[in-house]
Amino acid sequence: MVTATAARERAWDAAAAVTDPELPMLTLADLGILRRVEIEDDGTAAVWITPTYSGCPALAEMRADVDRAVRAAGFDRVRVRTELSPPWTTDWITPRGRRKLAEHGVSPPGPAPRREPGPVPLTLLPTRTVPRCPRCGAQDTEELSRFGATSCKSLHRCRSCLEPFEHVKEI
Ligand SMILES: [Zn+2]
């Protein structure tokens, strides 16, 4: 007999393994955006996620991916819900997630800026973090562009090894 706990774990594992559309080397578990999973009385798997960057166009894609993954794990009814409070911060990216970013040549975010109390800002506030080169570890890097391939990343170049690299912005 499948217990409710086992079913919940199965749904959790399926959702946790979904990768992020913008940072495909990271799973939802690595990003720390999977909040909770519950199996409702009618067997519906309800999954709560906290979206990453505000207004991120990848959210719809992510929801569809979670829905598909949980269905593939044997659930006929899936409901993906978003939880906006507390808002997601790059501080929730797990140590494993940070390691994977660096392994893929992407500089992981530094500590997130302190939030002012009040409504969640809809824009990405500039930060003063100077990221380290993920390839050679040099600290002498320059920002080439505030926006990399996606809005969650900025583009930098290492003055030591001269390689460009992306950095996940702190929010
Ligand atoms: Zn370098």
C-alpha cells in the first residue's frame, strides 16, 4: 500500500528534479524555490513554488515543466501554485547549486542585499558585488553588461585570464 507520505515524497522528488529554464544546470531544489508538496484528499498533487526573479517570463514554462514531471511520476491531477511571500532571494540557492553554477563557468551570487520592508520591488536593483572569475578565481574582473543572456545574469570579463563569464545577480 502506498502511504500518503510516500506519495508526497514521490511528487516532491519529481518536482525537485525539474530544471530551471534560465539556469538549466540547476534544479528547483538547488534554487530553493520548491516550497511544499501536499497530496489532497482526491489525490491531486499540489505543488507550491516561489518564483525567482520578479516577472520572470520563465515562470510559465517552469510551471508547465513541474506539472509534466509530477504527472510522469504517476499523478493524474496536479496543481502548481505560486507562493509570493516571503519573496525568493538568491540566498536560497543551496551550496550544491552554487557549486554547480561555478562548475558551469557561471559566477554564483554573493549575499543578497538587505531588503527594505514593504512591497517587493519589481525591478532588479543594482548591486555592488564584484564577482570572482569562476574559471581562474581572480578577483580582478570588470562588468561588460548589466544583462547577460537572461535578465537574471550579468556579463563580466576576467582581467586575469581574459575570459568572459556570467554572474547570477543578487536579489
Ligand atoms: Zn579568470
